[in-house]
Amino acid sequence: MFCQNLYEARKSTTQYCSANCAKKAYKDRKRQERIVHATQENLEKLSAPLKELQARDYLSVDEAATILGVSRWTIQRAIKFGRLQTLKVLGRRIIPQKSFNQFLNNQ
């Protein structure tokens, strides 16, 4: 009953009032399956880089911000106020994974 019209089924297996309703329901079902499949693929593509970043020993400020889903300035403030320990290597700030995990646990 895709069209929402009332009908009397002639067989116990009849689900739709006409062939057109059956076709429309089939198309709608396939469309929904494609949407679900595309959504799952997008989630996998988005989560793969995060898993890769979390496996690193050291993170940049931008990478830490990406993992937490905050701006890089939020990470900079945490560093400035001493909540997040960093190392300075060749003029660049890096965050040890151990320090980052402690920061997460304290929040």
C-alpha cells in the first residue's frame, strides 16, 4: 500500500494495490538502501584518518584539534594555561600522545 489507497487484497501475499504501487515501493526501498550504504561509507572515510591520528606517538596542534573537534585556538589556550603539556621541536609545538590522553582524562 504505497499510495495509501484502501484496497481489498485478492491473495494473502498481496502487498500493493497495483503494479505501479509495487514499482514505486521497490524504487523507494532501493533508494533508502543506497542512502544507508552511502552514509556508512562516509562515516568510514571520516573515521579512518581519526584512527590513524590516534595511533601516532606525537600530534600537532591542528591534529589534536581535529581529534577533539575543536578549534586550534582552544588547544592553544589549553597549552597556555598549562593543561596540556607540549614539546617544542625545531620551532614547532608537538603534543605527546601520553600528555594528550592525560588531558582527555582530566576533562
